[in-house]
Amino acid sequence: MAFFSEGDLVWLRLQKVNDFDVPIGATVKSVDGLGMLLTDDEGQEHFLTGSSLGDVQAMHPSCLSAVDDMIQLGELSEAGILRNLFIRYNGQKIYTDIGMVLVAVNPYQHYPIYGEQHINDYKPVTDTSDKPPHIYATAQHAFISMKRRLQNQSIIISGESGAGKTESTKLILRYLTAVSGQQTTLDQQIVDANPILEAFGNAKTVRNDNSSRFGKYINIYYNRHALIEGARIEQYLLEKSRIVYQVLMFSEKETRILFTLLAAILHLGNLSFQGEVQIIKKSITHNLPYS
């Protein structure tokens, strides 16, 4: 077992609740003959004695403070990555690099790090590695690479529901139309197309009141002068069933109940209903006959 002293930063392996639990960062507050007192990154205190002291491990020096690019972490573990994101998020830094990959943590509030002034900060940049992690830096890197190599560039945005994929797409489109050097109706049409798609393809979910229920593939066409000449937006994987239930004013909970009942019926097999089923929603009654 390693020996620690007051003030040391360590990894504390808590009792697992599920398979996704990882060690958490903690600070040694005191050490004596009885045991060790720790305060974790979330402010919780832990007093360890006996065999539980084996749950404490030394933290790599590179993990002690947050870094812009997590390639710099000497301990590139899941715990190290999550702690770095945690520290940066608490410092209102929602963007972090992992090499060419940009990690964005949705703050669910507006941060004053966008707009024309910030776009102008990235416009003249030819080496984005000198700039702090930002969605604009990712867009600028793709734009510069396209101009230098005269090759198609791709930006892939992925994440769980409510992570901010749609908003990130809007920010990238606004940036690319701004740096093209032309302000035309075509540029504005590209930006304005997203809200139209959202009007037909978004629905309320448990985690997000305005969640995209489809995927988008957006092509922006440039000429050799890096000016936008056109665009194409394709939608796919549209969850029509969820959209329909939203239109019928079914909540997410009610939709889940209906699907659960349907799954049970399909599993049991030879069933039939007699009489009527009444669905009451906001003082509106629909009589649905079954036989």
C-alpha cells in the first residue's frame, strides 16, 4: 500500500453500484493511526480504515489539474478523462480536446462564447492548436483543411439524447457561412433550414423537451474560391411513431405504457378485446372500438 500525506490528490475507488462506476478524485485531509480522512471532488467526506485503505491509489501528476487537450494526460483512463471534464465544466469550460476529437458538455444554459466577435477571433487562424478548445476551432480546422488540400472534409457530431448535437450543428453552420466571406440569401437559407426540419422531426422526451427524432446529413458545396455555392440536407431514421404520439398529445410516459402493453400482447399471442377502450386527454374523449 502506498503512503499518503495531507494534501495529496488520490483516486478513491468507491463501492460499485453498477458497472459504469469509476474511481473519483479525492484530497487527503488527514492521516493518523486510526485511518485516513478524504474529501472527494464532489465534497463528500470518507473515512477509511483497515482493508478499505486499499481503495486509495496515487493520482498521476498530469491529472492534478485540468488540461485543454486530454492527450496530455499521462493517465488516459476513464477516471482521468471524467475528472478532467468535471474540473473544466466547473470552471465554465464546456469544450475539451482529445487530439482531433472535441468533447462538448451541455451546460443547459447560455454561455457568452459565441457570436460575431468570437467568430472573428477564429477567422484568421491557420493553426487551431494554438487556440482554446471550441466548436468554432473545429469548424475552422475543417474549413482551412478544405482550402489547403482541395479535398472534402467531414465533421461528425454524435452524442446521447440532450447532449446538444442539434445546437452544435447550428453553431458550425453559422460559422461556416460567416467565414465564407459572402453574405447572401443562400447562406441564410442554410442556417434557417434547421428550424424547419425541427418543426416536423422533433418531439418531447424524458430527457429533452425538444429532441431531434431523426438524423441529418448536411452537404455544403464550395467553389475553388471557398465560396458557398449550394447545400443539401438529408434526413433519415425519422421516428415517425414518436412524432405521431406527440401530435396526439400523448406524454412520454403514456407512450411507454402503450408500448409496454403492446409488447405484452404480442408476447402472449392469441388475445382479443371486448367492449370499448376510452382514452381521456384534456377533457377530450375518444371511443376506440375493439373486437
